[in-house]
Amino acid sequence: MKKKLLLLSTGGTIASVASNDGLKPGESGESLLKMLGAFPFDVTVKDILEMDSSNIQPEEWEYIAKKIDKYRNDFDGIVVSHGTDTMAYTASMLTFMLQNINIPVVLTGSQVPMNVPLSDAPDNMKLAFTAAANCQPGIYLAFNRQVMRGCRCVKVRTTSFDAFESVNFPPIAKVTSDGFQVLHSQPAVTGQCHLNTQINTNVSLVKLFPGFDPSLLHAMANNGCQGIVIEAYGLGGMTFIRRNLVAAVGKLIRNGIPVIAASQCLYERSDLTKYEVGQQALLEGAISAHDMTSEAAITKLMWGLGQGMGIAAISKFFNTDVAGEVTLN
């Protein structure tokens, strides 16, 4: 019996057509499906958005999550076609909004529109449907013959077909000469899936650089910022000589604003315990992002704040692996 799958089309490069203003979404989900030819699945298509992913924001995250929740019990798996630029953010947020999802949900897109010869779109779409039919329940991103945890993905290339990488966790599945192979499992579903789209978007993601003025953090707080992720140096080190970022972080935390210390390094973890520059931040209350991507850290912070979590609860939340987004020692 054929697997019943749903395609939720949201636009993006994969559905784009040429215009006087450049590429813009214009192909329907049905059109994308027809360009794939014969298919071994029973696929239903619903066009829910027609947007370049640079325009996809928290309102669209909520909308997409609600659509997935609405249909998740009617299908064996769901594919979401999406632009590549913010797809890692969407995949991460869906991980938190749809915890314990009971089916595979697979996001995919392409670097070249589906209607262009030699596009990467057909292979990516076929991979996404195969993953939606064969993977364990969870949120995934399928691209360039790899299926990755959605909350571990980062877009690392602007034009190459291998645009995404799975950071600090190996791909869940790959396509090889032996076909589609599942290599790793998702964390076991331990409860019911309950849609929860309550988030707080009054947050900021800051990349530390030599000469960064700590007063800018206070300016953010004074203008409504309620949580900050700092991409610090190396293992999470922050300046405390002259421009005392550590002291600024401590003041923010005492004022009830959580500060998450991530690393600018794409791979491996942040560890505030190893160097003085990290320990000083840790003493002031900075919360380690461990080996999370910046996309996962900022969406996790939004979601946690949306639940009304204070400093202590956010700290505990960031030391909890919700859906495979973090490796904890």
C-alpha cells in the first residue's frame, strides 16, 4: 500500500520563476509535483504560502506549524517545500513548536528553480518524500542526498548544491549507490504532540568582535530586548579588559535578561569552564549553548521566553535536550 504523504508548498527558489524583478515564487505545489514525473507515493498537495524565505518570519513559523498540526494525523509524513535562506531557522523552530511530533516532517528546497534544466530541485524533492515515508517521527531537512535533523542544520554555501551541513551530529540518512539508507535514529517520542506556538521574538543574536562596545547590549535591553544569544570566541570566551562585556552580561542577567553564550566556531561546543574568559562569564550567570547551532539557540530562546520562563528556567531549558538539538555531557 502506498504511503500517504502531504506536500505543503511555501514558495522559495524551488518554486521560483523569472520576472522583471528577478526570481520570485510562482510555481504551485502541483506544478512541482508534475515536474517530478511518476512517484511511488500517494501525494496530496496544499499551497499554503508563496514567499521568498527571506520574508518568512515568526508569523509564518506559527502558520506552518499549525498547518502541520492540522494534518499530521491524516498522513504518514509531510514534506514542506521552503526557500533555503531561512530554512534552518524554520526547521529549528518547528522542532520546538511541535515537540513529540508523531510523523516525519521534512523540509526541502533547492538552489536552482525546479523548472531549470539540471536543477537540484528534483533530487531534493524526491529525497524529501522518501524520507517522509521512511524516517522515524521528527523534524528533518533534506538536501543534496542527505537527511539531517532540522535543529542541527546550517546553510553554509550560497550557490553550491551542498548548501546545508549537519553540525555536530551526523546525517540521519543518506542516498548512496545502495539506495536510501537510514544511519541514525531520532530521540524516541516520549509523549503526545501538543502544538505550542507561543514565542517571544524580543531577542537578539550578537556576534562578538574585538572592540565590541558592551553598552550596545544595554541599549538593546533598554529598547525591549528580553534575551540575547552572543556568538562569543572559541569555547565561549568574552572580553573583560577595558570593554568589559562580562560585567555587562552580569548586569543584564541580574535584571532578568538571559544571555546565552554560543561559539562563533561552527563545529564543536562552547565550554565556559575551560578558560578564565569563559569562567568569568559563567560566574556572572551566562548560559552555555553547548554545541547548538545559532539557529537552534535563538529559536529555543524565543520559545522558552514565550513560555514565560525566567533566568533559572531558561538555564535549565538550555541544559535539556528537547529533540536532539544539543549534546550534553
